[in-house]
Amino acid sequence: MRVFATTSERGLNHELLPMRLYHKAKRLGIWDPKELDFTKDREDWKTFTPSEQDWILKICSLFQAGEEAVTRDLLPLIRVAASEGRLEEEMYLTTFLFEEAKHVESFRRFFDEVAEYRGDLAGYHKENYRKIFYEYLPQAMERLIHDPSPEAQAEASVTYNMIVEGVLAETGYYAFYNALAKQGKMPGLIKLVDYLKRDESRHIGYGTYLLSRLIAEHDTVWKTINKRMGELLPYAIGVINELLGDEKPYPFGLEPDDFVQYASKQFQIRMDVLERAKGRPVDEIYGISEQEVGVLS
């Protein structure tokens, strides 16, 4: 017989991290892409060199395709949470999907209204980027449709939450701030990046919670996580190198080594947090703090 959690003695557990993230998303995630002010961005755009414009198009295209990929690929993970009766996780994941869709809308506004670019941007998606976003990410998420095992969930979450968001997106924010914010340029785009960073800190926080729970529940999962992280790190570093390319001098005075070091640091941060879950009681993971999983206020 079917039982509804919220009309049974179970109710909702507001102490679970996913439920706390759900409440945060209600307060902090309700921003409207149509309200981003790109007035000064349009003026700034005209002052950039062709090389600088090309770099901005490139990094924005990487974010745009990535945001669309997750909007398209996230549903199987939501279905797994629902099928396992994890209502609080499912409720949080509905905000996750909503936010990714807004990110898609926002970058498309930038292309249409600031860069006024209507061409095909897929040429910016080089070999390493394609390995992650055209192969590993959709394959890992689609696998959950027929295989919701703990190992499959771990591979999916590592691919998206740890590598795509935790390493690549975080390094992307760092690049935006170094290239544009420090010069007081493109305030609308930087405001969008601020929104993304706040939204995706919750996404990464959920992924850290999910992986920590899986590690605590299943001894074999750590091996899967460690293998997947190691497998994807070279591609992630490859994406960072592809972002600046071979043309020198690099736009905005950026240096590849700086970004590779930053990405490697983010990778190690993710690994250290997950490793702490080994041997911890599951009940302790349920109450894990937002600070421990890196959620911004």
C-alpha cells in the first residue's frame, strides 16, 4: 500500500541537510534572469579587443553548455531520490533543476543582448570539454535510469557535483573575477556569476552530502569515488588549459598555471571533505553542517 510521508507519522525532517538547503534555496535562489542589468556590459563589450571578446565568448559558451547539460541530465537523479523515498532530497533537487534552468536563460541573454552573437559556439568546446560534457556527464546520469545502485549514484554525483561544479565552475568563477571584476568591467555578468556561485554552493553541498551518505552506508563506494575523481581530473585540467589556449599574450593578463593550481586546490578540497565521511555514522552525516560541505550563506 502506498504511504505518503507528509500524511504519516514520518512527516518532514527539517534537520536533514537537503531540507535545510531547500529552505535556503527558497530564500536565496529566487532571482530573475530578466532583471540582470547589462547596460554597462554592452558599453564595456565594445571596448575589448577581439582577443578579449573571443575569450569572454569562450568561457561563457563553456558555462552555457554546461548549464544546459545539467538541466537536461538531472532528472534521473531526482527520480532515484523519489524511488528511494527520500522526499527531502527530492524537494531540494526540484530547486536545483529550477536554478540550472535560470542559469541557461541568463547566459543566453548575455549572448543575445551584450555580445549580440547568434552563431554556433560549439567550436569553443574542445577535446577535454567534450569528454566531460558530451560523454561522461550524460552517460553517468542516464545510467541511473536503469541502474540506481550506490556506485552509479556516486559516479553521477562525482561527475557533476565534484568535477563540473566543484572544480570547473569554481575555477571559472575565479577566472571571471580576475579578468573582469578586478577591472570593474561587465557588472551585469559579474552579478550573474555571483548568483551562480551562491546557487551552486548549495548544489555542491548537496553532492557532498549525498556522497558522504553513500560512503557511510556502503563500504565499497569510496573506491568508486576515488577512481572516478582520478579518472576525470586530467580532463578537468585539460579544460582549464583549453580555456586560455596557445595564443600569447593571454587576454586580461591571465596565466594558465594560476588556474591549474586553483583547480587542483579545489579538487583536493573536495577529496578531503569526502574522505572524512569514511567510518562516520550515517546519522551524523544526516546532520552534517552547511559549513562543512561549503555552502555559502
